[in-house]
Amino acid sequence: MNYAWKILDIYADGEKITSAKYHCAVFDGENTVETEGYASFDGEAKIAFSEVTEEMVAQWVKESLT
């Protein structure tokens, strides 16, 4: 299966990232399932907000969903 993550929005309290809105598409070769949702996390950003990448936030979203 292949996953395609897209971060649609990031929510923060000051410099502390608190949640994100995401879109995820899952492909299995024949079918595609897509979903959107919100994931909350406890201030994952330990680096400057300007240095946070979409890949970092997508990883935090994945971790918060498991």
C-alpha cells in the first residue's frame, strides 16, 4: 500500500504546534481511499516554527493516530 499525506493546516498556540488538519490517500494498486481529519499533539515543535516541514508534521500526525 502507498500512502500520500498532505497537511492542509497547522494550528499553534504561540510557537507550540498543537494540531493539524490533514488529507491522506491510500492506494493499493486498484483502489484509492481518501480521508481528511484533525490530529492533536502536545507541542511537537522543538525547533523554530519557520523550520518545521510538512514531512515533520505528517510524521507527527501518523504517530498521533497510532
